[in-house]
Amino acid sequence: MHKDLQEILISQAQLDEGVKKLGERISRDYAGRTVTLVGVLKGCVLFLADLAKNVSLDTRLDFMMLSSYSGQHSTGVVRILLDLKESIEDCDVIIVEDIVDSGLTMEYMLQNLKTRRPRSLEICTLLDKPSRRKAQVPIKYTGFQIPDKFVVGYGLDYNGIYRNLPYIGVLKESAVEGNNTCR
Ligand code: IMP
Ligand code: MG
């Protein structure tokens, strides 16, 4: 376990199992269709790569990058930093997100992507932290529900670090406010 963590919340084996199940569900639900997985950068990267490998359908991948977080707190104001490359009109779109916390990011994504007239639009999140929800967003696919703790790993970061950990862990208090440089 990384020295900055107090505990591992979801192990690599549990992640593998949970992500496989999500991929299988999506494959069943969209049988015969082509799906467009829209990953929300950067947190989606590890999850999306593993999820896509478990989807046995023709699959398109596209990405958006949004800003709303700084450190451990959402600023609540969402901005598009990078937009989709392709049109999603008439497509079956699944937004792939690392974690839904306040729900404000997903509320914004749903509103924004709906205006592009997809055939269908759903949310698939690896983690759901329902205790701090401000916007009630419909989540079709959830990997794991977690308590109100700040977690890192498997794509999730604190000030840009820890995304590469192959499990989900809880950060130690002492690691919060630590350095965020490349040193
Ligand atoms: P929301 O708009 O509050 O739902 O925030 C969603 C985004 O906040 C996620 O995509 C994450 O990037 C970030 N986030 C929320 N909770 C955590 C956490 O516990 N660890 C790391 N990032 C988080
Ligand atoms: Mg994110």
C-alpha cells in the first residue's frame, strides 16, 4: 500500500470483478447496438480502459475534460476544457466517470450532451458517494457505493498525484496539503 494511504477501500481484485460486471451489463443492455463511451478526463482513464475491454459491442471512445475541482473541494462551477471530437447525434452514449460526489459535474454533462440529441444518454460511474449529493442525477451503472471519504487511485487524484495506483485508497490526513509538484 502507498505510504500516504490510511487504508485500501477497494482492492485490485474487487475492482476487476466490479468493472467486469459493469461491462457485461452494458453488453447485455445494448446488445446489437454501437455504444459511444464518453470518458470524463482525467479520472476516467484507468476505469474506462478496463471497462471498454469488457464491453463486447462495437464501441466508440470519446473524451471531455471539465474543470470544477481544486484540491479536495468542488468549486461548483463547471467549465469545458476539452470537448468531444465526434458528433453524438443519434448515438447511444454512456458517460464514463470516476466518481459522482455532489452530482454537479454530471448534471452539467447531462444538460450539455442532451442538446446534441443522442439516441440515448446514461451515466456509468465507478464510484458513487451519495452522502454529499447536491444535484440528483440518474445513474444507470454504478460500480461501488462508498462512504464520505476522500479517495484516490485507479484514476482518482489528489492534486494530480496517485492516479496510477491499481486500487482505491483513503488518503491519510498527513498527506493532505502535502506537495503537489513533480519533485
Ligand atoms: P461532483 O461534481 O462533486 O460530483 O464531482 C465529481 C468530480 O470530483 C469527480 O469526477 C472527481 O474528479 C472529483 N472527486 C469527487 N470526490 C473525489 C474523491 O474522493 N477523490 C478524488 N476526486 C474526487
Ligand atoms: Mg472526474
